[in-house]
Amino acid sequence: MARYANVIVDISMEKLDRTFQYRIPEALRKDLRVGMQVVVPFGKGTRTLTGYVVELTDVCEFEPARLKEIEAVSEKGIPLEGQLIALAQWMRRNYGATMNQALKTVLPVRKKVREKTRRKLVRVISLKEAESFLKLFERKHQTARLRLLAALTDTPEVDYRLASEQLHLTASTIKKLEEMGILRVETVTLSRNPVRVSKMQAHPFDLTKAQQAAAEDIKRRRMAGDRRPALIHGVTGSGKTAVYLELIADVLAEGREAIVLIPEIALTFQTAMRFYKRFGDQVSILNSRLSAGERYDQLERARRGEVRVMIGPRSALFTPFQNLGIIVIDEEHEASYKSETAPRYHARETAIERARMAGAVVVLGSATPSVESYEKAQNGTYCLYKLEQRVFGQALPSVEVVDLRQELRMGNRSILSGRLRELMEDRLGKGQQIMLFLNRRGYAGFVSCRACGHVLKCPHCDVSMSLHMGGRMVCHYCGYEERERKKCPSCGSPYIGAFRAGTQQAAELVKREFPGARVLRMDMDTTKNKDGHEKILEAFAEGQADILVGTQMIVKGHDFPAVTLVGILAADLSLYAGDYRASERTFQLLTQAAGRAGRGQEEGIAVIQTYSPDHYSIVTAAAQDYGSFFQQELRYRRLMEYPPVAHLLAVCLSGREKEQLEDGAGRVKTELQKWIGSSSVQLIGPADAYVAKVNDIYRKVVYLKAKELEQLAELKEQLELFWQEQTEIQPLNIQFDMNPMSGY
Ligand code: ADP
Ligand code: ZN
Ligand code: ZN
């Protein structure tokens, strides 16, 4: 039983760094927990303060004699702040971080909020008049105006920013409707909710049998106190969201609150409106565009009970609800649920821990569940629900695989196979839209010599550089640039050139081959500017282009009903990314990309071009057979002992001095080996990171693999302590990543 407690006496943001250590009196030692509120003496004299226990320890940081003693536990139970603090402690231990970093992640950042104003759009014409305008816009193919007015017939008023961002509207479209006397722009204070709904819809439609069965069973289990997470495996368009709404309604009726996590890129206006329409102004949405003040304001409203359904990306998980009843995680397989800064927590696992503390249930949903979750659903840790049909019975797109090796043998060196080109001609002839998908950006891929195989790399970052327009070679880590070489620097051969696999280059080629078609490109380069992303999607949705060429950005979120053909130009690019999740990621990407075809009336086709047509990721994605994919993937994970069969901890070391880094990595390895001893934990490395040098900083990785997560958490704790004591290696940086989502 720990003898000392680290206590935080003020959780306002600026003081989070300061914890104070106290002795735990004998009588309290048994029951004191992290997160409990305690009364402690503070400063000189008899002043006392209330604080939270953030850590229990046997390590005394001062002279034990000079430590004061905790006076009392001020409340039984653990209050909300205490729960979040305990969650931070759990995250710190499992993912690696300082307590301060963990606390900053879970506690709302306190900022002075000025009462700010925002604009809203108010419809000023009657519904009947709106009808005739809708017909007019439709006839004239003014789709942006149509979208805006359609939204305003659903609800009498809507937030300006919500409308412009999530309906992809320009200021001029809004202004036009204002000039036409259709709407008025009004200014309101910030604390008002962004949407007013005319009438809350209890049930806009009856649930299908499958939806009903899932919802009823999850409700029944919740009532019975079964706290196992539920996984809803439902094909796209099977109506998962409707099930979430039903479950949330149930929880709200009980006086409890709901958190809904949706990847930001998938949170469309339509989805947001479905929540507003059902639950009215109890709903709030967090997104990365909110300022710190706005964000804090929304979190405070949640604490006060004015907001009861919080929707947002990963960090919405820490909404300070007093009486949390449910956490929904949509698209639970998404990599964006893993934090990229310490603590590198996974929102799914952390949600399950928070729900455990709060007595809430977790509901996960996906068309392509993560291998982790599906495995837990198979072994009974989670409960599995399947929605196998689309709500309106539409067929899933048909998928064809094209062997690029065969194309090459037939003398076709283009990035478009014969079959894809033929289908493109057909679609263009019918006035339908096409999406071409390439998971790489830039004018072309890496530059290599066909004579000797030499690849041109950035001298600072050790990554291959990409050839851009105007003969520039660019490093995508540090931005270093060089002019394009005419001769190979290694062998002098003139046969040096680019691996043709960039979105820009693909777009140029498509333009050349289909001179009549209007082509749009969407990748990191074209979306660098604020709103760049929105503008391109808007233009495409409005039919201003026939073909959209893009990176993975185009496979998520918005529906484009006129798209009937999706081409995946080179599936191999993600297949050989060099980490154990590459096959899973490829399956998910291909399934999602294929799902973009045929959302409207017309049936859709997806064409997957690849050099590896026999790879199971590609075969099963083409067959849209999640079950087979899962079986084969799990076999591979078992064989190699990768998660979810085992756990993998990446210990990432970096530093400016190469020798110091090598020395540090060696010592880390020696220490770890000592602690591992004869246990079953495996140590791999140290190895250079995939990118061994970024911005003149060298990087190395040591991997630890173990059956039990706890074994790795314990080793990490020891290593963190060891690190604190070793002053000579401290110029090096150490970071942990438990079960990383990609390679290092
Ligand atoms: P998913 O999240 O599984 O992709 P959604 O919940 O978005 O699917 O549902 C797809 C579409 O079907 C939505 O437009 C939704 O309004 C509609 N829908 C869902 N359930 C029903 C139902 N029971 N009856 C009629 N329409 C439904
Ligand atoms: Zn060469
Ligand atoms: Zn570089």
C-alpha cells in the first residue's frame, strides 16, 4: 500500500504542473484511490485546501519528516474531475507520457471566454414559396443554392459556419439567396445553439427488423447491467446511425448523457442534422475549427447539463458529463482515433475504460471493423451485431480486379488499364461521374535510375524525394528542394526518371487521354489553403467536373450520387507500406473506395488495378467479404504474433548526435534485456526508423512484444524511471507508442 500521495490542489490549467506530496495516514492507506478528493494542509498556519489525488507512490520526493499528512477524504466516491484524473493516470500508465501531459489531455483547457457572436441563416419565406424556389434551382442545375435552401426547408435557421463548411457553400451563394429575399443573415451570441429545429422528430421512420433487433438487444443488456461493448458490423448504408440514435434516446430518457465519436472527415452536415433533428439543442458538436475558448464554452455547457449529446472527433471523449450513459464510436477502425502526441492513446480503448468508471456502455460501429475489435467480438469480449443489408436494399457495387503485370505484357504502360479506360469512356458518354484514387501525392513518385537502381533521397531526411512540376525534386518531410537531375549521380546513366504514381501526373495523363473531360485533383497540394478541400468537393458535387483524381481524402465522407465508377489506380502502394497493419489498411481503403460507386440510382462499378491480384487483401476486398479477410489476416497475426494476438510497444528514440543515439539505444536494450530476463517478452531492434533522419534528427526504434499488455506497461514504467536517472542520455528524446497504427 502506497505511503505517499501526489495531490493537485488546483486544476485550473496553469497549475497542472504543480503537484504536492503528502503522507497518507495509516487509516486511509487501504481505501485511498487516484481521483479522490482530499483535504490537505497548505502553506503556513492552519489553512487547508481541497485537492485531487493524482498518483499513489512509495517514492518520497522530499525528506519524509518534512511532509505533511492528508487530513481527510472529503467525499466518498470519485467525483467527475476525479474520474477524469484517474483516466489520465490509466492513460499515462498504458501509453506512456508525463502525468502533466495526460492531465492536459483529459481536463478542459480553461480559457477566459469573451462572449462572442456568430452568424446564422434564417429562412424568411414560407415553405410553400421555398418549394417553388427549389424547383427553379433544380431546373437550372444550381446545386449549391439547392443544397442551402433544402437545408433551410428542413430547419428554419442554421448556423452560418455549419452551413458553409459542411454544405460546401461559398459566401457568394449565401449572399445571392439573401439578395433574392430567401434568407436573412443574423448575428447571435455564442452560447446559443447553432441550429434551431422546428419540430423534434421522435422517429422519422420505422427501424428495419435488423436495426430493431440490434437496438433492442443492446438496450436489454444495458438494463441487465451487462457492460460488454457492442460492435455493430454493418455494410455502408445499412443504417447504423439510426441504431445509435435509438440507443441515445434511451439513455437520455434515463437522465444520462451521450458521447458520439465520428472521424472529423466523416462528420457531414447531413449526419449532424440527423442528431439535431432528433435531440434538438441538447446536441453540440466539437471540431478542430473551434477556438480554445469556444471549445471550453461547449465543454462547460456539457458540465452544466445544457448539452447532453456531444459529437466530435477523438478528444470529445473527455467531455465532462456528470452522468455518462453511452459512448458511440462510429467508423471505429479509423486510424484517427489514435492520438499522435503523448499520451498516444487509442480512443476506443480509452472509451472502454471511461465507460467502465462511469457505468456506461460503449457501442462501436463499422463496415470494416478493426481486426482488434472483430477478434474481441469473436471471443465474446464484445457483443456482435450484424446489419448485412442496405436499408433500401440497394446492391453493393460490383468490383473488378485488373492485373497490371498482364497489361504490361500486352504493351500497355499507361496508368490506365484497358478495362478502366473502356469504362471511363462509357461513363463519360452517359454524363456520369468518375473517381480515380491514388494513395500518393505529388507530380510523380520517387526518382530512380533504370540502369543501376539508385534512388534519389533527401540528404537530411533519408527519404526519397518526389518530382514536381517545373523540374523540382522536393523532400516531403523537411521541404528540401533540388533541381531534377539529368544524369544518375551514382552511375552517370541518362536513364533516370520518376516512378509514375502521383496524383498530379495521373491527372495530367487523364486530361491528355480524355481531352473533352473536366478533371479535378484533390491531394495535399491542392488542399493546402484553408477551405481548399471544401471547394474541390463542392465543385465536384455540383457537377463542375467529370473526373476527380485524388488521394485517400476522397474516399471518405461525402456522398456523390452521380459517381458510378471508381478506379483504384495502384492498390499496391498501400499494400507494401512496411508495417503489420498494411493489409488491413488496404482492405479498408479498397472497401471504402469501392463503396463510393453507385450511391445513387445507377449501379456502380469499382476497378482495382494491382500488381498483386492474388493478395488476400485484394481478393477479399473485391469479393466484399470481410469474414474471409478477417480469417486470413488473423492467421498472419497469429503466425507473426502481432496484435491483437500479442501487444507491441514501440520505444522511439531520437537525437541530434548519431553516436549518442546509438549508445542510448544500446543501453536501453541492455536494461530492457536485464528486466525481461527469462520471461516471454521479445525485444526487437534497435533499428533505424523507417525514416532514419528527419530535419537532421536521427531516429531509432526498439520494439517489445508480449502476450499481456500489462507486461509491456510495467517495462515501460521501469524504463521511464531509468531514463530519469540517466542524465548523460537525457539530450535524447524518448517516446512510447503502444500498438502503433503505422510503422516508424
Ligand atoms: P450507415 O451509417 O450504416 O452507413 P445510415 O444510418 O446513414 O447508414 O443510413 C443510410 C440512409 O438510410 C440514411 O439516409 C438514413 O436516413 C436512411 N435510413 C436508415 N434507417 C432507415 C429506416 N429504417 N427506414 C428508412 N430509412 C432509413
Ligand atoms: Zn544509375
Ligand atoms: Zn528532408
